[in-house]
Amino acid sequence: MQADLSTVEAIFAQKLACGEPVTRQRAFRALQDWIKEQSAARPFNEADMLRLCKGLHYVLWMQDKMLLQEELADRISQLQLVFTREEERVLFVESTFKNLAKEWYHIDRWRMDKFLMMMRRLLRVLFVHLSSLKWKKSVREPYWEAFRRTTISTDKSFPDGLKFHFAAIILDEMDNAGGTTEKQITACLKPFAELLGIRGISDYLFDSVLEEIFATILHQKSEEIASKMEADGDKDFDYVALGKMLFDIGKQPETVSKRRRKLYDLVRRFDLAAKGCDPYHFEPPKPEIVSFSSDSKKPRLNGEDSQNREGSPASKVMKSKKLLKKKKKTERIGLKTKNRTKFGSKRKPGKIH
């Protein structure tokens, strides 16, 4: 197996990233045949699978043309169906994620999008495969155990950026695959709720999972109510079970108070959704209507009232202050006038003879 993998890696570097479509197609057919032969003869172990996924990673790394990147990501994702055993498919998905995590900090921002796209395409193929098997627990659970070790884990060696991206795409891809029941969806989302209860995760990851998974479900319910649509069977959720799941996490003594408040806020919204109400309903405040009746208007002052107001002590004080200011101003102007000649120049003091 070791020698065969070395030979196959050379084929990857030379053929799979080639610009000629015919060469790429032939190389992938040869790779698929080789995987079938090796899988039938002896199952892939973890070391073999990691080495295979590493070769596929660098094949995608070397491809810079956008359309060819999409084609390559689809072909790599389809390879999981070539393996003859379900255990090998689980190992292929887990090894792809592990290898991506290992190389994550070496990926520049111009190449990052294509690897995130490959992650989405990998889940898309996987969920369509699980949907064809009606999401049986015996088939589904090994994949979710692999997710618990990688994308839904507390492992610090696995980047939070990949965990966030996984949380952002899983609901979309499950919805696209279809075929899930309320109970199955709740079981699939349980690891995310358990992750929220672990104190060691970062606030960034906590907020990301809370927003991308649970708040997204509530926003979908809010949009359905606002547009008066009925949810399809595959898209509906057990709001009571999801709310209880978050409540159980929030009441744990090790949960931080700041996070507990966020969890309980979503629990309250899930309770509203379960009752058929809009979880994000907002009523704008009603403006106060001010009545301008004739009784409320103040009457104008007549002559007698104005005289009384002028004769009040306060008005007398104000008048005296004004007169005093006017007198001081007049005195200052008079002093300046005395010191000037008729032509406007200042008067010079006369000499004493």
C-alpha cells in the first residue's frame, strides 16, 4: 500500500491538476479504479487515508482556475462513494477535515474560498448519500461521531474558522438533501447544543453556533409566519425539543451567566415558535395623539392682565436692570466723545508753560 500510494501521489501532481480536460478525466478514472481495487483487497487505514487526502488537498491547491476548481471539488467529493465500505467513507470525510485543519494556517486568503467550497461539496454528497438511506441512525451516527472529533469539537488544534463554516452550511445542505424527520433533525443538532455547554470554547464559536444553527431556525419560522407560508415536512423542526435542549444546557452550573442569558432568550423564542407565534415579532410603539381642543389653548392676555404683569415685582426688577445697563453704556460713550476732537482723532494732552 505504501509503494502504491507514492506512485498515486505522483499521478496526482502530474495529471489531476492538468489544464487539459481529457487528461484530468483519465486521471480521475484511474484513481477511482485504484481506490476500488485497494478497498476491495484491504481496507484503508487512517494513515493511508490521511496520505490520500493530503495528495488531494495539494491537487486543489495547485488549481487556480475558478471553473476548474469547482469541477475538481466535485470530483474529490464524489470519491467518498467509490469506497466499498461505509467505515472507509467515514474515514475519508474525517481525514479530509483533519488534513484541511492541519493546513489551514498555511492557506492564503486567495486560496481559502476554494477549500471552503470543497468542504461544502463534501457535505452535499454525504447528505445526499444519507438521504438515500433515509438517514438511518446506524449509518448516520458514525459520521456524527467523526464530526464530534473535528468540526463540532473542543479540540483547539481544529481552527474555529472551520467550525464556524461547518455550522453555517450544515442546515442548508441537510435541507437540500431532504428526507429528514423532526426527530432526526433534533438528533443531528444535539452535538451543537452540547458544544454550547462546554465552558472552554471561545465566545466567537459560542456566538457563531448559536446564531448560525438555532437563531437561523427561528428566523426561518419568523419568515414563514410573516409570509403566511406553511413549512414543508422536511423543513419543519421540533421547537419544543430544541428549546428544552438549550434550557438544559443553560441551567448547568458551569454555564457562564452571560451565555446563560443568551440561551434563555432563545428558549423563550422557541416557546413562542412552538405555539405558532412569531419568535421575532416586533410591535412598533403607537404614537401619542395630542388633542388641540379650544379648552386647552391658553387665552391671550387682555389689557388688564398685561398691566398686572407689568406691575409685578419681577417685571420691575428686570426694568431696573435694563435701565442700569443703558445708563452705564451711555456714560462710557460720553467719556470716549470728550477725549476726541471734532475730526475724530484723540486729543493730545496740552503742554504746561
